[in-house]
Amino acid sequence: MTSHLAKDPNHPVSTDDRLEALQRDAFGYFVHESNSANGLVLDKTLPGAPASIAAVGFALASYPVGVERLWMTRADATRRTLAVLRFFWLSPQGTEPDATGYKGFYYHFLDMATGRRAGNCELSTIDTAFLLAGMLTAASYFDQDCTDELEIRSLADALYRRADWPWAQNGGATVTHGWKPESGFLKYRWEGYDEALIVYLLGLGSPTHPLPMESYLAWCSTYEWKNIYGHEFIFGSSLFVHQYSHMWIDFRGIQDAYMRNKGIDYFENSRRATYIQQQYAIQNPHAYVGYGQHVWGLTASDGPGPKVRQVRGVKRRFYDYVARGVPYGPDDGTIAPWAVVASLPFAPEIVLPTMQHFKDAYPQIMGKYCFKCSFNLTYPENSQGKPGWSSLYHFGINLGPVVVMCENYRTGMLWRLMRQCPYLVTGLRRAGFGNGWL
């Protein structure tokens, strides 16, 4: 599946060719790191890792891209998609601790072989939303009048309708992060601007168990409007919170009441967040190695810690997997190239040069499936003969945004597909969105 383009001075590689190669390498993860029997996708390339239901959702959103770009046949994409949908429809839903899900929601991590809950993880509302969004993408794309594609549409519809969104509120206005059979609902709720925009929109659009409109208003009431480096925006420190919902929803020109009041839309908000990330790296307040105009991108990612090390006379604390962010941290010098790529639709003028710089200056961060998860040039170690650290693993939830957001930049394909999803359109309208393509 690798498609790294050879350098030929007589045939310079175009930007489109570079993106094609990057996308295709990222797409390879969903081909090779999945269980063909049930369609589950590995969370990461660590031996023995469980499946991630979010990665499955990203795979379902990526397969149509693979078909259109001729990396996969429609028949293969149909087979893989049906394997996922049949598995989730038939998998056990209940309160037993090793079920696959409950109330139409699913556990964050599942055993790759059995599909049962892995470890002590939570029934996750956000990861279920990503999974359902992938299923609805499949329902929109596979529109032919044949048995298999009719089944895809039927199963995706039934799975979406099964989710009991009001249950996930647990008596409150906003939606909880999740639930465990041993201890009940988690204490955290989706409040403050974050990646959960898609949770509320899918919940509002449900024809069977919809969220009340007050739930969305309660969520918006927890936003923080800030001015950072001269950019006013709804604050979110990690890049991924400005990207994940945008994989499926074209927010250009559509606004809810909050955004109408501010005079922008969520797409513009993400563009500003991208520029703030670059400006933070240019200012580099903690003097990390490499940060600058073409080395930026803080998000939830793998890291070299948890460790404390002396680096050039300065005590530095390094983290493992954590949601890094700007400008208030945490920040330990770890950059996530995939998160830069996922901002491509918002700010190509700064993303494309940064992507090229990563590839040219730091070949050690290129892996089997395009960029490795993350790297840290400050960490006192040599990685493959180069200074610093780079992650050993690829993660499905990093590579899905590479495939999908590159495609949205190049053709807008996923956005067009999801404009045809009646549930998402209903959710947007119930949330008060108007203007633009709505």
C-alpha cells in the first residue's frame, strides 16, 4: 500500500501528488490493521492492542475515499462495511461487564477478536458518535439498488436509531462522557467547546431518542470566547477539538445562534485555532527545540514520558499520551504531524509548507502509514540515529483525519456525502443552524 513518490528532478511532484501519496499511506492502516471477520480496527500498532470504536468509525468514513481514488474496489469496501455493521447489530447490548455496548452506545475499546469490552474502559458517548458518523457516511455513499448496499443502509439506520441519547444525559442538561456497569455514569460531561459538537448534532437529529434542544443550548453556554495572539475564537487548546466534527460536517457559511452573534462560523473558528498554534510555536515560550513557523501542532498524542530529565541545564517534564495544547499547555515539546495535516482545509497556506518541512527536515518521523503519531526534538535521546524522540506507533484515530481531511480539502467529498444525511441536517436545524448550504 505504500506509495512514497520517488524524487525525479525532471518531473517535479505536484502538491496533489504529495497529498495523494500521504492519504494513500494513511489509508493503508485501515486495510492492514483490521479484522476482516468483524471489521474492527486496531487502536494502535502496539502488539496486543484492542480495537478502537472511533477508529472503526474513521475506517467507515475512509472506505468511500478509497473506492473513489481506486485504492480499493467497491466490492471490497462493501464487504468490509457490512462486516462492521453486522457485527455491531448482532453484538451483545446489556449491563453485563463484558458486553459490546448498552443503550445503543459502545465501549471505547473492544477485543479485536471477540468484540467484547476490553479491560475496564467506559461506554463512550464521543467514540460512539464517531462510530455512528462513520456508519451514516456509509449509508450515504452506498446508494446502489443491490442487496448488499440496501443492507448497509438498513443496518446503519437501525444502529443510529438505537442510540438512547437522553439516557446519556443522566438527568442533566448536557451529555455525560460515558458510563460503566460497575459504577454508573462518569462524573464528567461534554461542557466547554470541544470535539463533542458531533455528539450533540447526532443526538438532536435522532428520530427515536432525540436530545432536547435545551441540551445544545446548555452546551453552548459553557463556551469560552478568548483573544489569543490577536485572534478571537471559541477557545480549545488542542487541535483535535477543532477538527474531528469537521471531518463530517461542512461548517462553512452555516451558523448557530452563538456564531451568528460572533459574526463567524465554526470553520473560521478552526482556521483561527490553526493560526494560533503556529503563532505559539513561533513565540516558543518554553524554548523547545525546533518550534517555529514550520514546526507546530499540539494535540492529543503519544509522548516520550512520563519522565523528568535535565536538558541543557533545565529540568523538563515529559508526558506520555496526553492532550497537549496552546497556549496554556500541557506542552513538553511534542509535535503531532497528523494534527497539522488535519487542519489542511482550514489553512492550507500554512499547513502545506509545514507538511513539506516535516518530510524534508525530519525523515525519521515518516513511517509505514505516512507520518508517525508524534515526535519530540527536545527529548534527550537518539531516535533512529537522529536527535530526539519519535513515537513507535501509528494510531487509527490519527490516520482517519489525514485521509478524510485531505479529501475534504481536495474534493469536499465527505462534506458532500453528509449534506445528504437527513439525520445530520435535522440535527443542525434543531441546533439553530441556518444560512449557507442549509
